[in-house]
Amino acid sequence: MIIFVSIKKLVQTFWWLIAAVALYVFYQSIGLMMSFLLVIGLLGLRFAPALVLPILLVAIGVHFTGGFSFIADMIVWGFWGLVSLPFVFALVENRQTNTERKKQGK
């Protein structure tokens, strides 16, 4: 019995195997989230180059925090910043009027 093997299909299967091994190595070394962001970044670079900078900033945030939790942290910090903003303005105004009174008293 003779088995016919297409060299073209064999080489194509070999390249798919190398791609699968590379994906597994990326997954083991940088994690699932960074692998996902790498794919999104490459797709963004190909189809929407204007989105590369925001994707890069998100990737840096994921790298340093170990996950996407930095987005929730930024939302919480922003909320507390907006809540405390009137108190900060009142404190600055109070400090400014006290400084002006001391200058006028001298």
C-alpha cells in the first residue's frame, strides 16, 4: 500500500506546530492576560494603528499590577478624588484667607 504525502501540507502542519509551541511558551512565561494583550496589540497595529498607544498603556498597567485590577483601582481613585475635591478647595480657600489676614495684620 502506498501512502501519498503532500510536502506542502506537511510543511504547513510543521509551521502550525511551531506556532502552537510559541503560543504555549508565551502563555507559560507571560501569562494569559499578557498573551491576550499581545494578540490585541498586534491586531491593533495591523488594523487600527491609532489604538496602539492605549493598548500599550493597558499592557503596562497589566504588567505592573498582575491583572486588570488597576482599571477598577483607577475608577475608585477617581471617585474619591471627585468626592474630596470640594473639601480640598475649601481648605485651600481657608488657608489663603488666613495668610492674607496675617499679612494685613503686620
